[in-house]
Amino acid sequence: MGGPIQGSGRVTFTEPNGPLLGLCAMATIADQFQTYRSALAEAQAKGESAIASKIEQQIKELEEFQQRHPEEAEAPSPFEVFCDLNPSDINCRVYDD
């Protein structure tokens, strides 16, 4: 996974499936949704349709994660969401020694 790029309270991950916005540690899922929606509004206002589409996808994936894990309050990292939705991906495999 690419390294995080920090700025303005957000962390952007560049892999495995493109730019991903994430909050710093200890944020709630509600905070994560708020961050995504603010970023979406900003991207739409700037006419950045590709970025807006990616953020819309992240919102959808976080909604799916929340439905699968209703007991979770702490926001998952973008990588955790990716692995939850793609457990067989090589980056998500866990090997027991």
C-alpha cells in the first residue's frame, strides 16, 4: 500500500484502488461520512468529476461496511474497508504461521 499523505486532518492513501480519503485515528464512522460529504461537495464545486466519483464510491463502500459491522463506532481505515469488501485480495490475506 502506498504511503499516507497527510494534510488538513485527512490522510490520502494511493493504493490499492486509487486515492482514498481517511480521517486520522479515533474518528467515528459519522465523522468519516462528514469528511467524505464535505470533500464530495468541494470536488463537485470545482468540477472535479473523477474525484467526486471516487468519493461517492468511498461513501458507498463505507455504508456497506457499516451495514456489515453495525456494532462498530470507530471509523475503519480505507484499507480495512477495502479488505472487508475484498477479503481474497492478495494485499488482504492473513497467514498463520
